[in-house]
Amino acid sequence: MTEVTERKRKVSWVMRWALDAPKRWLGRRSTIGQDVAGGADGLSYLRHLVRGNRIRRGAAFDQVTPDAPPVLIIHGFLGTRGSMYMLERRLVEDGFVVVSFNLGTLNVRDIRRSAFLIHRKIERILSQTPSQRIDIIGHSMGGLIGLYYVKKLGGHARVRKLIMMGTPVRGTWYALAGVLTLGLWSTSSWQLLPRSRFLDELAQGPMAPNVEIHTIAAARDWVVPLATTRLTGANAMTVPLGHSSLVVSEEVYRRVVNALRPPRNDVIEEVAATD
């Protein structure tokens, strides 16, 4: 290779590097792009949070089948049913039968009590449907409520799939903020701390083999760090977003739908044939 050719190659590389810089630094997958998207998702989350728990939507249980059971969504600590609005709306538009429950003004009660409430509500729902099982999507602490129901309250006989989004299975030190501000009234803020008595109890015992469990974690989640979401035996997914984005992002929603309704083999083969 001549010196002139080598110089041209280097110049060409520098030009490509410079032209790609905006996409690399400001694109959707860049650090800045992810922060901007996370900020917008956070504002959307807060906007829907203030909707509170007054959501009136009648579930059409006649549309339920064993292959398409009802979907229960459970919001997290200091959340409301309104905070799950974007997720619920998308699911309904895609034909899912969705239900949610009022877990208190901002969901700060004991996780065991919330799980028992879920247990009673699910029994009531399934008595009205031809399906004897249900799918659960839990955001943050909502995932712990669903997991406790499955492992400790007989939920393994009622739950087909459990999807936990940004759930601190191993606890989060961020819960100290809840302890310092709400610790006198909020049992769950103590339960969310790493190595709490509640989390130690939850970790004991095997996972039910007939429940399909998925975890979706956010790589830029400062509330529930990635490492705290790991659950042995679960199908783990990671997205380059933040905590609030998990219930707002379209990208995350597509992953949720694929977990609830995996693409059929004939569709996959058809897509592959056209590529």
C-alpha cells in the first residue's frame, strides 16, 4: 500500500467518523438520546400518575379464552392505576382483556397484604370467565406483589405468565428515601430494602414450574439497578432505558406483547421467506 493510498484511507475513516458523530452522540441509542427519551417518559409517567385510581373500564370477560386469559397489571410503590395508563391503553387497543386494582392512594401498604388482596380479586375475576388462569404484569414493587402471590399464596395454580418490569427482587437502597419520609406509615418501604425479612422470605422455596416468568430490566434505571432484578429461572430482558420508561416506552411494550403472545411459527416462517 502506497503512502498516498494510506493517507486517503485515513482521511476517509476520519470523514466517516465525523459524519456518524451526531448519530453516535445524539441518536436514539446514544447516552444523551437515552437520557432525553427517559426524561420524556418520566414526564409522561408523572402526568398519568395524577390520574389516580379512579379508572372505570368494564372488562369484556366474554372475550377471554384459555389461550388469551385476562391480564392483570399491578403498579409500583408510590404509584397509582393511572401510572399504568399507557400500558393499559395499548393492551386494550391490541385486544387484551385488562384489569387493575386500587391498592391504596399511592400503594405503600405491606406487600403481603397487597398480594392477599390480589388473590381475592383474581378468584372473583376467574369465577366470571371461562379461563381458570390469568397473566400478571407488575411494575417495580408490583412485580414483588405478583411474585409473592405466585410463590406464597397459591397463585401458581392461577397464573399462566408473570412479567416483572424493573422489579427489585434483591431489594434497592433507593427505598431508604421511602423509609426516611414514609417509614412510620409505609411497611413496604422497609420491605424493599436489600436483605429485608420480606425479601429473604420471598426468596425461599422453589419457583413454580408451571408459571412462565419474564423480567424486563432497564439498563439506565437508577431506582432499581439492573443487578437487583435478576431472578433465577426467569427469562431476562434488558432495555437501554430508565425506570419510568418501562411502562411508557413502545419498545418495551412490544417485548411485553411478545411475551404474552409469542409470534406464531407460521408468521415467523413467512417473514423469513420474504427477507
